[in-house]
Amino acid sequence: MLNRFSCSLVVAVSFLSCAYAQTEKPHADRIFVNGKIWTADDVRPLARALAVNGDKIIAVGSNEEVRAIASPDTAVIDLRGRLVVPGFQDSHLHFPGRSVNEVDLHGVENLKNFQQRLSDFAKAHPSLPWIIGHGWGYSAFPDQTVNKKYIDAVIPDRPVYVLERDGHMGFGNTKALQIAGVSSATPEPPNGQIMKGKNGEPTGEFKEAAQGLIFSHIPPRSTEDQYQSLLQHMDEAAAAGLTAVQDAYTSMESFPVFERAAAADALKLRFRFAPPILLVEGGGDPPNHKLEKSLTEADLAPYRKLRDTFQGPLMKFGAVKGVLDGTVDARTAAMFEPYVGGGTGIPFWEQDDLNKTVALYDKEGFQVLLHAIGDKAINMALNAFEYAAKTNGTSGRRHRVEHAEVPLLSDLPRFRQLGVIASTQAMFANPDATVLENFAALLGPARASHADSFKIFDDAGVVQAFGSDWGVFPFEPLPAIYCAVTRTTPQGTPAGGWYPAGRISVEAALRHFTRDGAYASFDEEVRGTLTAGKLADFVVLSKDILASPTAEILNTKVLLTVMGGKDTYRSEEFR
Ligand SMILES: [Zn+2]
């Protein structure tokens, strides 16, 4: 036992060769044979079989090689030719996720639809004091404009607030505005907008920091509600083939929720946490003015403690997240040139403050994730990473730009030069009505043509880690792979794809969802490829998406998800 342990540490790359150096052969709990195993490992890209012992893969190879390891008590699973890929890793999402008591407005296509869903939910939940929802897009509303009257018409008596699908804006009904005391006289907070009609009255819509005016009146979620959400959403994620996720704005209050799940042995995903960049006030919101005092090393003590506490493999800490701008849809993403229709967005930071703050975290060994969508914000993020590396003489921090939707083309080589990861979201390129009529229209063709183009990062040799930004978008990787590969909606529109030069191959998309995700969380030594010695995290798919027509990706199901050697999801169809 001790021998095998030290051996696998030393020769993690190839356990087979390692195992044969021992007198005893390793014990396999289960072997999976007769598959098509896409390993994401360049040393052996394809194999037929793999063996698992405990939470590790102990062999990857031909059927004969792997069968040779089996003992009489080894379970043999016949994959019947199916495709096996490393467990999907989502490099940017938000757990514990939406409350199970929120109305989901994803997919509403018009006002009638929207109102119907709201009123059905209100009727089904008569005792909720507030009705909270999320997921709508501007294209569902007349003139792409939302207004409190649309909610008043169906729910006049209870406060309602519903978030746009990316969460950077939302709108409420009259009752909600009354409770929050918002009127035409309410001043706009820094970094936020209270939208007003021609008469100067608030329309009910709030952007960015102005949403705080409403949020502060919504009763906080109970810990129990958070825990139940975590359990439910982990089940859904496992069913989608996810085995590891990076949480991109962990609030300090949710750590006990994750710890409770860990203590109950209920974790079905590996989590990596990135709480907000601490500011001098101790809060995590972006500064709305020049910082009066810089952070000091002493201020980072709570995060050093988290780093000591959570070291993996199930829960790990090591990154912090900052937010540099808003979104294109809300015209709050910070741009060098104006949007079509005006405005250049809202940069949340001053470059000088950002440089110093990032440099402090960099010096202390933390990876920094910066939400930056507009070309100006992305440029600022790269400037700050460059400053930190130069000032501290550091390298290999793998800092990340989150979303990176509309980069300057001239900034692409800087990602690679600085070793910065592009943390992108495949589903952001789904050319639905909101993307075509709002997002692309606001950018204009010159910028839209390379927005959410995953190819430009690949061509520039940048490590690109895919995520979903779930709760904003669904976290299922298969539809996201379809989107990255076709740049069409699931209905196949527009024909030929939206700016098809941005399409990537299925294999590239798989890499971004597996080994690149592991690299982005400093886990490439332990997972991300199917290699002997690494964690046994993998997925069995119903179809071979590497060899089928792309439309078949949407008909492909996850049949089995294994994390750390244990089944976290098993379809009834998997026999
Ligand atoms: Zn996010």
C-alpha cells in the first residue's frame, strides 16, 4: 500500500509502467472495456479501456492491457463502443445557484409568455412575500424595453423583481418600487442606473449597482434554502456530465453550506472557490471612486486562511475575483468606442487602483479572475496583469479574464505573452434574438464579427477554459459544444452560423471543457485528462460526437458520470 502510494506520486504520468515495476499488480475495482476513450492526453489520445481503483484511474490502454489488471472481484463494464471523455469542467459558474423558490424566465419569447409564467408562479406560491425571478431577455418585450406596468398587469399586490438573464439588470413592479422607496427623486448610486421614462418616473428597470436599491429589501435566503439548492443543482450538474466547477464569486456566507455538504459526503462536484477581491472596506463590490487607501498584506489574512483550509481535491481555494465592467446588453461593458446609439459603458475601476490591487494578490500567490467584457475593460485587465508580473517579478500565476467577449484584436497576443487564460462561455455565442437584435446591434459589425469568437483565442495560442456562467445560462456542456462548433441556435439559425469564422472543432471544444479547465484551476496534474494516476473523473456519452454530424450533438445524452471513481449520475439507458 505504502509502496503503491509513493509510487503513484512519483510516477503519476503512467501508472501502468509504475505498477509493473512492483511485484504486486494493482487492484482494479472496476474496468471499463470496449469503449472509444478520448483521453485529452497527447501522449495517448485514444484508448479502448480504463481501470479504476478507489478514486484514481490506474490504467488506460487497450482491452487486453486493461483486462490483464482485473482480479476475480473486479467489476467489468462493457462500454459497447461508446465514447468516454474526461469529466466536464465548468470554469465559471455560480453555486449554490438559484433558490428553488424562484420563477425561471429563460426562454420567454414575448410579453404574453412572460406574464403567463409570472402569474402561474404567483398562483402556485401564494405565501412567498416577494416573487423573484431570472432569465428574461430584452427581445421578449415591445421595443426591447421593459417596464413595471408589464408586471403590474398580472401581479399588482405583491412585490416582484426579475433579473435579466445575465443578472446585471432587472425590473420590478410598482409594489417593489414602493417598498424600496424609489421615486423620480431617488439619486442614482455610483456605477448604477435607475431607468426613467419621458415623464421622469422610474420605469422599474435598474442596472448594475442600482439594483442594490431593491436587493436590500428582499428578505435574505435562509441557509437551508441555499443547502437545498446546492444539493438539487449538484444532481443536475452531475446529470449533465460535470465533475468539477469553479465558483466565480463565492460569498463568505456560503462556505458553511459547502462544508455541510462535504461533511454529509454529499458533494457530487469538485469545487474551486473564487470569492470577491477584498477592498479596503472589507467588501467585495467594485469601487465607485478612487480608492483612498490601498490594501495591505494584512488585509488578505482571511483569504490566506481559506487557502490553508481548502486544498482539494473536493474543495479548493486559491483565486479571487474582481469585476471591471458590466455587459454589452446593458451597454455597461466598458468600450473604447461608443455603442451604436451612444455611450461607452462603465469602467468600475481606475487603472492605477486596479494595478496595485492585482499586484498585491499576485505577490501573495493568488490567481486573479477579472470579469471584463468590453475591449476597454479587457485591456485594463491585461495592463494590470502585466504590471503585477513586472512589479513582483512573478510568472505562472495564470490570471484570467472572465468572459473576454469583445477583445481588441491587438490584445490577443498579450494573453499568451502574459500567460493569461481566456475564461469564455460557449453559450454566449448562441445567436438567439437577443444576441442578434441587441448584443450585435449595439456593437456594430466590426466588433460583433469577433465577439465571443472562440477561434481567435485558439489561433492566438491562448489557453481557453470554457464555462457556462450558470445561473445566467444553462450549464449543460453538450449544447454549449454544439454552439461553439456551429454558432447556430439549436434550430440551426442563422444558416451557416453567426460569423462562422469563429467556429471551432468538437475536439477543441472538448479540450476547453476538460483539460483547459483543469489547467485554469492548477489541477492539470490530478485531472483534466484520462491518464493513469489521475482522478477517475469521466463521462460516458450516448453518441460519438467526434465522429457524428454536428446536429447529433444535440441528441447526445450523458449516460454515466463518474467522479473520484463513484457514479454521480447513471442513466437508466446505461446498460
Ligand atoms: Zn459570472
